[in-house]
Amino acid sequence: MSLFDLNGRVAIITGGNGGIGLGMAMGLASSGASIAIVGRNSEKNKTASKKLAATGVNVIAIEKDVTNDSAGTEVATEVQNKFGRIDILINNAGSNIRKRPEDLSLDEFRWVQDTNLTSAFVFSQAMYPHFKKAGGGKIINIGSMYSLFGGPVSTAYSVSKGGIVQMTKSMAAAWGTDNIQVNAVLPGWIDTELTRTAREQIDGLYEKQLARIPDGRWGTPEDHAGIAVFLSSNASNYITGTAIPVDGGFSISG
Ligand code: NDP
């Protein structure tokens, strides 16, 4: 078996119907994994499923809001019943409310944590027994540059993405002897629906960030396919608890 072969493996990608999640799902599909994507929007689910199925792998789309307490166990049961095993979980679903701390309501703060952080905890916990049954597993949590930095309108988001990194380390420490590797990916500035909204809200954002990216361009969802395959495959079997930037050098540039 090649180091990067994912034939016979089953992957769940929350928020896999668009943006970075779909970029990662396409990477896993190109290495042969069966794919389950999870998202709220049925039209986006349908379009993404077609694109993934065109690569020749098995695909299901599950219409679900990851902030529901039971979403993790419901998705795990559906995927286990459909494919007979679960090997890979990518906790990618995420959102943002950009407000200064003094303007952020408690409900808004909680909503961002529920979407970006609590859902990743709930889904990881729900997959644990299935990974144990399969003899191991891979979890990839999606952080951000805001796992490292703060910003005037990113209090809720930075808390959730900082938490993602600490949760990654703690679950990696807990589940290493179960042969479960848990890692985080920290995307830089990536052109998706999420950042298109940010660019509408913050004047000059595109140019300002571009000026600090050594690779000289914003990233794309497709830039995340390789790291998804690497962290899901045997190639990364002794790598756990890390947080790897996919940012064209943004985080090391002054
Ligand atoms: P998009 O807005 O393009 O995609 C977000 C995805 O998450 C969609 O598939 C959406 O599907 C899904 N989603 C959001 N909320 C929920 C929910 N409650 N339940 C189920 N699915 C949900 O954003 P990106 O691709 O940019 O973001 C993906 C991840 O990457 C996020 O965690 C984000 O924080 C992170 N990130 C993005 C960066 C960027 O520059 N773009 C930089 C750093 C991190 P649906 O609407 O159908 O529910």
C-alpha cells in the first residue's frame, strides 16, 4: 500500500460542501477514500456530492447543523451504517461574527464557539468508538491564523480557533495509544465565501493581507488537498498534536 493511499478508508468532512472543506474532500477522494460531507444547505450538498462522485469514489451528503448536540452521534451512525467503518474526521465547519468585544452579545459569542469549537469536540467524541473499532483513526481540526493572533473584531473567532489547537493537543495526548492521530491545520488567507464576506465588511482587507504573504497570492481551497491527504494517510502515522499552517508563509512574515 502506498504511503498516501486511502482506498478502503472512510472520511467525514464537516462543512465539506464548499470552500476549504470541499478542497480537502477532493484531495481525499483523489486518493480513493469514501466521503461523507456534512452541511446545512441541501443545494450546496448536492452540487458538492456530484463533483466528488465524478472522481469515482462513494459519496454521501448529510444535511445537518453541527451545532445540534446530537449531530455527531447521528452522523457517526449514518456513516457507519452506510460504509461499515469510519477512519477520518475533518472538523472544518466554521463561521464568524466580526464585532469588537464591547459590541458582541453573549449569544453571538456562544454561537461562534458552538459552531467552530464545541462541534469539533462533539464530533471527535462521537467518532472515538468507531475509530477504536477500526484499529485507529485520524482527526484533522481546522484552526486559523487567529489560533495564533488576535484582532480587534475577532474575539469570538480567536477564542474558538485558539481552543481548536489546545483541544488538538489534548486529544492527541489522550488517544495516541489507540492509534488515533489528531492534528490541526491553520489556513492563512483563503479565497472562500467566508472571506468574501470579510472583504465586504473590512475595507482594503484583500490588499493589506496580500502584502504580507511571501508567496504573493491568497490561498485557494485546492491548496488544502495535499495536507488533508498527508494527515489522513499512513504517511503521518507518527505525527500527532501539531498545528500546521497552510498560509503561503503569512505566519512567518513580519
Ligand atoms: P465557507 O463559508 O466557504 O465554508 C464553511 C462551511 O461550513 C460550509 O460548507 C458550511 O456549509 C459549513 N457550516 C458552517 N456552519 C455550519 C453548521 N452550523 N453546520 C453544518 N455546517 C456548517 O468557509 P471556509 O471554507 O473559508 O471555512 C472553512 C473552515 O476554515 C472554517 O472553520 C474557517 O473558520 C476556517 N478558516 C478559513 C479561512 C479562510 O481564509 N477562508 C482562514 C482560516 C480558517 P452550510 O452553509 O451548508 O452549512
